[in-house]
Amino acid sequence: MSKSVDYFMAPQSPWSFLGHQRFVAMARKHGATIQLKPADIAKVFSVSGGVPVAQRPPQRQAYRLAELQRWSDFLTIPINLHPTFFPVPAEPGAKLIIAALHSDGTDKALDLAFALGRAVWSEEKNIADEATLIAIADNIGLHGKALLTHSASDSVAADYAKNTEDALKANVFGVPWYRVDGQGYWGQDRLDFVERALAS
């Protein structure tokens, strides 16, 4: 019987971006169903002890940059360690992903999630800008204008709030977070364990 994976992510997260394609390929390899859950990581941080990057001690900030470079090199996924548009408000991009889930299904929403991460970390784009969001969606074959309109709907807002509450109930404290068989795995560097869980 195929498994289901809750995938809590945020489109502005470099770690969600770096792990996204490997995770999606892994889930498909094992026939797992992905429950894509863009969540409000700022709210998650506020109740779990996390703090925004700029508020972290210098040594933690420095190590984060070193790790991002290591993983970028290892995975051969180019990233800019100091993107022009970071930090960036997460809600517009997260809600656009949920709108894509509603109208185009999980696979296209996953494509959009990756495109938004790439826009921030590789392409120097502002994913809080409406015209930019429309263009990114259009470029992967979605209807950007219609998606943007739907992203402002009550149904999308309700799903975004529910995803965030689901994250809090699952004891999520960072992203990406993968949940298989009731067990949580934090970070793209834990994907080996996720694969073992999917294969068991």
C-alpha cells in the first residue's frame, strides 16, 4: 500500500528549495502521495523557539551560509547566498501554491513551489511582487493572473491557516518538514531517513 507524506514547506526557504526536487523524485519512486502544505513559518517560529535569520547570533548566521554553500556545491544547485529579495514576505507565494493545488493539482503546485524557490535563490526575483508571481506561474504553464486572483480567496486563506495549525499540531519547528507514518523529519539533509521510511 502506498504511503502519504505531509510536506510542510515555505517558498522563501533555501532549504525547501535545495531539497525539493530530490524529495519529489523520491516520493514518486516509492509511489507515495505528497500532501503539499505551505505553512506560515513565522507563526511556527513564534511558538517553537525559532527566530528569523537576521535575529540569530553572528556565529549561527555564518554557519548557515557555510552550510548553504556546501549543499549548493554538493547538489550542483546554484544559489546566491545573499539574494536581493530576502527576507521576503512568504504569504503571497505560499497562497499562490495553494491556489495552484486547488486549480491544477499537486504536481503543478509542486512545480510552482520549486519555481518560486529558484526565483528567490537563483534568479534575483521578488516573490512578493504580483507581476513577478504571475510571470513565474505563466512560465511553467499555469494561468498566473487567475491563480493570483484565486490566491486572495477565503478558501485559500483557510487552507493556509489549516496548514499552519497542522504544522503546530505535528510539532513542526522548521522547514522543510516531512511527516511519514506519524514521524517527523526536519530538513532536506534528513531525506535519507525519509526514503527509508517510504521503503519500509
